[in-house]
Amino acid sequence: MSDRMTCYLSLGSNLGDRARALAQALALLDAHPDIHVRQVSPVYETKAVADEPQPDYLNLAAALETALEPRALLAVMHDIEQRLGRTRPYQDAPRTLDLDLLVCATEGAPGGIMCATAELTLPHPRMLERQFVLQPLADLNPDLQVGGAPPVAELVNRDDPDVRRLGELSELVGAAR
């Protein structure tokens, strides 16, 4: 693909050094020759969405510019998850790193291209239901409209007690040293 597009990702971690895992993932994404990390949201601490008790997550969103097709970008993301210790023993298991491809927007499809395959659905099918995705995404692009929904900023519940803004990733990584 010669045309570049803007893709939005959700990044999360609830095992190990969570802030460091997020920082490493962003560095690996940006080091890829066909990916440029353009923007990173503040970090939010959120409750895990799982049937069993789990440690809280650190979540953020990132805007990337890429020439990769969405499935090729997803393959890069899965490789980074694996390199940073992600295992998939069962659905919703705690994880060192979780990278979700939310939306890939082009000039012709500013609300995101549509894709539905066995390995990838775009826009992400549950993104508009999850405050831990919407809040950081609204920090990056409050006017983003996905699938005919209102702008993401209008979908955010800033009073959700399970989603707490912590600050910038660089501050959290620096504080952990």
C-alpha cells in the first residue's frame, strides 16, 4: 500500500512493570520502518474487565501513521506482544501487554475503513462500549466518529470511577526508576 493511513491503537498492561511494557511497545512500533507513532494519550489506570479478579490495567491510546495494510499492522502488533512476554492461555487472561487495533482512517474513510475477517474486525467491535478505550482515544481525537456514532468525546463518561487518569507515560516510566 503506498497511501498512508492513520490508525488508532489501544494499549494495555496489567502484569509486571506495566508502564515499561507500554513504553517498550510504543518504541518497537515507532522503530518499524513502515510505522510512525504520531500521538500518545495520557495513561489511565482501569479495572480489569474479566470474570476473575485481576490486577488493574494501565491503558493508553496511540495514533500511528502507516503504509501497512491493517492485517500486516496487526501481525506487527502480535509480534510485539509476543516479544514482550504476552501469552494467551485463555480469553481475558491477565497480560503483560495487550495491543488492539481500533480504527484505520484514510482520507476517503475518515471514520475508519471497514474490515471483517476471522483475524480482524475494523472498527474494533467493542471499542465504543469501553471507557478505558474511549477516554484515551478522546484525548487524541475528540472529534473522531466511528461507524456513524457520535464523536468519541461525546461517548466518554469522565466520571467513571473505574477509569482514573494518571498522567503522561514518560512521567510514569521515569518515576518507576
